[in-house]
Amino acid sequence: MTNIVEKLTAALGEDAVISGTEIDRATSYWDQTPTQAVALLRPKTTTDVSTALRICYDNHQPVVTQGGMTNCVQSADAQPEEVILSLERINTIESIDKAGATATVGAGTVLQTLQEACLQQGLLFPLDLGARGSCTIGGNAATNAGGINVLRFGMARHLILGMEVVLADGTVLSSMNQMLKNNAGYDLKQLFIGSEGTLGIITRLVVKLSPKPKTCYTALVALNSFDHVITLLQQARRDLTDTLSAFEVMWGHYFKGVTGATGHRAPLAREHPYYILLQAEGGDPDTDEDRFNRVLESCFEAGCIVDAVIPKSEAERVALWDIRENFEPILHIKPIFLYDISLPIVAMNDYVDSVETALKTQWPSCEFYVLGHIADGNLHFFIRPNVSCEDLHFSCDEIVYGLLKDCGGSVSAEHGIGTEKIAWLGHSRTQEELKIMALLKRTLDSRNILNRGRVLPVDDNTNG
Ligand SMILES: Cc1cc2nc3c(=O)[nH]c(=O)nc-3n(C[C@H](O)[C@H](O)[C@H](O)COP(=O)(O)OP(=O)(O)OC[C@H]3O[C@@H](n4cnc5c(N)ncnc54)[C@H](O)[C@@H]3O)c2cc1C
């Protein structure tokens, strides 16, 4: 009897199929141990993906889809019984339409590659995140990625106009819409955005572009209280209006943790309780700088900002962003747990204080680092309990998510659920919502072959 690897090889060709023992790749960006799987598929076209899925579907073969493997919730980590389907060879930028301000791209295109190609044409693809050099547009769509420009341009969902998806049984659903407006029936692409590969495999996309900004002004500022953080945010939103593109918060212990002798150079004193990295990008070189400086000056005069640094070169600007985006200096000792929650901004400071108190009560030498996209109501925590005991991650989750429920927050602002947060999905979704999610999964993937056990528990979404 022909086994699944032989069937896939016969259909896709030898260069598209690497069998289990020959696979040479890490589990993920976060876990460099070698992955184990039945086979690794590297299709080149939507038709190849369709052929592969039809064979897997007929054989009840579970499949995990991989883009850049940078997700933070173990959703693309392969299980030994799964076939990996990687989009890495569906990576062509098919066209950039300057008049319509759209780009048509293969799902395996690396985000930074698309950003750079657009900039060369005088256009901006504004989705941007720290993993830009490795993550793919397909992965961004599948996770509804957020990142640093959400307050101005929205999440991945707001930037996607069209999509081609292959369903579990191999059906190709092509909806490569290029228009801003299209109300012809249900907008099916929305189902797949943020579904973490559980409903279909995205192979091609049409994305929305903006004009390339002519100016960019950045500042790192220090503040003494959370009220001042909110005041600065309100003023920046009001006075910088459409140019404000990023407003990133770092609590003092994060800033201190990633700077200093073993980290980044600290451009400001390391003792302040809050730091904000803000950026404005505009189209008017005559007025944008003045507007930006006026906001900083008036907040300085009002005592809201206590210290600030403005980069004098592109290298200095990049170095400031590195403090926010490159958290390697605090990752050296494991385990350290990453959280990605959202909640109303007004509730943030009390919530963070209550989490810190609960963590320190349970584990007195616990390290707790807070940063995030505060203007979107989104905070990230890195928590290192500094103890070893069973179920440590779950105990930490209980503290973070237990206190979050009272604030009406979400267990995932942008990273998704993956396998890591399945137990907590019910904190942020009602039973009725969960039932509809399971129904959709059964409808689109009745044999439960796609990303089984991600987002929804296996029992909820299985028929096969
Ligand atoms: C340093 C760093 C910074 C980050 N910052 C942010 C941030 O600011 N905001 C943010 O939202 N995320 C952030 N992330 C998380 C991560 O980069 C995003 O989730 C990203 O969108 C994942 O893209 P990927 O190509 O790596 O997808 P993968 O990790 O490969 O996959 C993610 C999920 O999507 C599925 N998938 C991948 N490709 C497809 C496809 N073509 N069709 C269907 N399903 C698919 C996978 O099966 C998996 O479930 C960060 C990660 C790192 C390492």
C-alpha cells in the first residue's frame, strides 16, 4: 500500500516533499529544537496546495501550516503525526498597482520584503512588527497581526482586500477583490483572517497600501505617572491627528531590564517609572516637525514629560526602536512567559499593579516586565517566576487571566490562541460564540485535518 509521503511525492514532485527523517528545521522562532513531522511540503502554487490538501483530506492526514513560524502561541509547531505545509515558496510579489494603491502577493512573502518593494514604488504597506524580517503576509493574515502602527492603520484585517484560500478538502476559494468597496454578499475572507490556519490555507492576498510618508519624527520620553501617559496620548492624538503612527509604552522595569551593561545603551536615565516611544509620519515637511515638537514642548512645560531624547540620525532612531522591539536582554533565563492582553486603557495601571502584587505574593523573586501598544489597549507581559515547580505556566496564567476577567479584557490582543491559550478562550468569548466557532470549524473542515488542536480543543472540532 502506498503511504502518504509517496502519494504526496507522486503528485507534487520530489522537490516539493521532504520526508520526516530528512527534515532539517527548527520547531519555531522561539524553540530551536529540531522539528518532527511526517513530511514537509513546499508547494509552489495554489494548485499544488489544493492537490496536497485533497490527498491529506482523503487520507485523514492532519496538516499544520507554517509561514515564518514567529507566532507566540505555538500554533505552527508541528506534531510528529502531522504533515507540515510551508508557504515559503509561494512568495512572489505579483504586482503593485500604484493607481489603486494595492499589492497582490503570495502568502509566503516575508513582510519586510513587501514593505521594501512598496517603498521603492513610493507606497507604504503599513503593517509593521518586530518579526518583520521573518514573518509572512499569510501568517500575518492568519493571526490578524497588529504591531506598532495599529492606532493609525488598523490591524491586518483592515489592510486585506482580497484573498485566495484552499479549504481542507482542496477546494480553492478565490476572492482576490481589489476594491475598497464590495458588498456583494458575505465577505468570506474575514472568516479566515485571525483563524490561525484552522479553517483554510491562505495562498495569495491583495493588500491595501498608503502613500509613503515624507516625514518621520520620533521621540523617547520619560514620564513620572500613568496619568501623564494618558495625558500625553490624548494630546498627541489631538494635535498630531492623522500623523501619529506609533505610541508604545514601556514600564520602568522593562526599560531597565533591556538596557545597561548587558543590554541596549540607555539614552535616558533608567530610573523613570514609564517611557513612551512615539512617532509621527506625515506628508508636509514644512509643518510636521513643528507640530511634533510643539506637542513635546507643551507636555514638557506642563510637567507631563520629565525627560526626552530625539534621534539625530536614522541609526539613532533605529537604536531607540531596538529598545522597544528587541527584548533579547531579558530572555536569557528560562522559563519566562509572554502575555498579550488587551483591556480598557483607564483600567490598565490598576490591573498591572494588581498582577504585580499577586505575582510577588506567590513568588517573591518573580520578575515582571510590561510594555506594549498602549494606544490600542494592548499590553505585553514577560513574567519569570524564578522558581521551579509543576504547572508553573498555568499558575501564572491563573493570576494574569483571573484578574483580567474582572476588567473585561481579552486573553489575546493580537498573538492569537494557538495551543497555549485554549484553556483560557472562554475567558474572552461566550459559550454561544464558542459553539459557533466549533460549528464553523466542522463545516469547513469536517475531518479536522487543518491545525488540529489549535484555537479550539480537539474534542470540540473533531469529526474524524
Ligand atoms: C520579535 C517578535 C515580535 C512580534 N511582534 C508582534 C506584534 O507586534 N504584533 C503581532 O500581532 N504579532 C507579533 N509577533 C508574533 C508574530 O510575528 C505574528 O503572529 C505573525 O503574524 C506570524 O506570522 P508568521 O508568518 O511567522 O506565521 P506562523 O508563526 O508561521 O503561523 C502563525 C499561525 O498562522 C498559521 N498560518 C501561517 N501561514 C498561514 C497561511 N498562509 N494560511 C493559513 N494559516 C497560516 C499557522 O498555522 C499558525 O497557526 C511577534 C513575534 C516576534 C518573534
